[in-house]
Amino acid sequence: MSNVANVAADELRLLIERAERLADEKSGIAEDISDVFKEAKARGFDTKAMKTIIAIRKKEQGKVQEEMTVLETYLSALGMQYAML
Amino acid sequence: MSNVANVAADELRLLIERAERLADEKSGIAEDISDVFKEAKARGFDTKAMKTIIAIRKKEQGKVQEEMTVLETYLSALGMQYAML
Amino acid sequence: MSNVANVAADELRLLIERAERLADEKSGIAEDISDVFKEAKARGFDTKAMKTIIAIRKKEQGKVQEEMTVLETYLSALGMQYAML
Amino acid sequence: MSNVANVAADELRLLIERAERLADEKSGIAEDISDVFKEAKARGFDTKAMKTIIAIRKKEQGKVQEEMTVLETYLSALGMQYAML
DNA sequence: TGGTTCGAAACACGCC
DNA sequence: GGCGTGTTTCGAACCA
């Protein structure tokens, strides 16, 4: 292999290793998050509800309303009482 | 291989093939369902809302209320207005 | 005019019911599959191993191409660099 | 007493905020990874191929055992039948 | 920006 | 009834 090819291969290897290292960190954090929910569950919280709340907080304000409006519209169209929700 | 072993192997093969055939059918239906939603989307419906509605209709009545109650409780605990939903 | 008017209620209902009907069929098949494994188990087969076998058989469709692709992938990653040579 | 009293509000808030903070960190890392690929792309590498390579490298940890298991799986599926021989 | 593809998260099932 | 596995679903990332 020529030097040029070697250099390219090395560069590729380094980039891949950086990506892999970061991916590992990401996995670590994902595990930490998982632990938080395990702890919450152990303390008697409903993790499903917690995740819903986090999703709501994350979504831009208007988006939640918008989704609810569509849902209510569809429920009405089907003759279902959304009051039951 | 003895006859007994052959019989067992044949039986195993038949069972596996039955399971595989059924799995194929299941995939076919899954595709059909997917097509329904594609069609719905093409007609301008919000498929996410549709799926939510289907989930609600499937869930036993009390369950939906129960989940909403927990969610509202948590939102209140966080000082969030669930009226915004 | 209410929100109801905003959606073609009948169309929506029909689509949802089609999806629900198909979902029922899918569940039915899933049950059939489950029955096959129950039967296998009753006859003394190891169902966990059977499922593994089925997974392997499924994977090995297309396995050959996949193997051939690995080297090409590496070459591809370096490919544009080769232009530099 | 309101529903609010039913949950330990502070505890809930802290858990949720911890989860959210970790989620932010995770996003940050995801962005870093994204940057690595942007950089790779800028240097002329094929990022799709790189990702494939990374996936392969990840899979091939533990690949050897897996290969060895296939025959054993078949034997296991038939295993209890052998007792009949 | 919208569609598509991909990986990760949620769900459902069977097992213990 | 909880756990682990496998499937399905969802959201994020990339491309056009």
C-alpha cells in the first residue's frame, strides 16, 4: 500500500474509533437514564406517566394542543366521548 | 439414524414449517394493516391520532381513565396545567 | 359547525374498522402459532431451540449476499480516497 | 385533599429533572457523533459504509460463540426425543 | 422541508 | 407476578 493509502486508512480508522467511543458514552448515559426510571419505579412512581410528562415538557407548547385537537376531532367523528379520557 | 430418530426429526420439521407458514401469513396481514394506514395518510388523515384511537378502543374502559388520573396527578404535582392538554 | 364536520367521519370509521379487523386476524394467527409451539412442547420438543432455528432459517435467506458485501463495504469506505492515489 | 398530596411532588420533580438532564447529555453526544460523520464526509469518506463497518465491528464481538451454537441448537431441539431412542 | 431509513424504546408473550 | 426475550412501534437522522 502506498503512503497515501495508508494515511487515508489511518484517518478512517481514527474517525471510526472516535465514533465508537462516543457511541459507548451514549450507551452509558442511556443506562443512567434507565437507572433513574428503575429507581423511580422502586419508589412507587408510574414510569409510563413520567415518560409521558417528559414528552409533553419536551414538545413545543402548541404541538401538544394540536395533537389533542386532532384526537378530539376524530373521537367526535366516531361518536366517542372524549370526556371519558 | 434410527427410524425413531427419523420420525422425531420429521415431526420437528413439520412443526417448524407450520410455524413458519403461519408467521408468513402474519407478516402478510401486518403488511395489509400498513397499507390501510398508508391509504389513510394519502387521504389526509392523521395516522398517529388514528393509532391512538385504536389503542383507546382496544383498552378496557377503566384503564384509560386510570392512566389519565395518574397523569393528571403528576402534572399537578409539578405545577403544570393539565388544562393545556 | 363542529369539529366533527372537519373530518369525513364515515371514511375515518371505515379505515379504523378495517385496521381493527386486520389486527384481530393477526392476533388469531399469533394464537395459532402459539398453539403450534404448545403442541411441540407437549410432544417433548425444546420450543426455545425451535424458535432459534426458525430465526436462523429466516436470517440465512440472503446471508450469502451479505457476506459478499462486507469487503465491498470496506472498499467503499476507502473508495473515494483511492481517487486520490 | 387534592390528588397532588398523593405523590411526593419534590421527589417526582427531581427524578424527572435528572432524567431530562441525562437526556440532554445524550443528545449532546449524539450531536458529537453526528459531527464526526460530517467531518468524515468532508474528508471524502463514505459515511454510510463507515456506519456499516461500525455495526459489523459491534456485531462481531461474540460472533464466534454464536457460530458454535447452531449445531447445538438443532441437537437441543431434538434432545428430549433422543431420550426415547 | 418531506420522505425514507435506521436504531432505540415500548409492548406483548412465554417462562419461571 | 416479575423477568427476559422477541416483535412492533416510535422518533431521530439522513437524503433528496
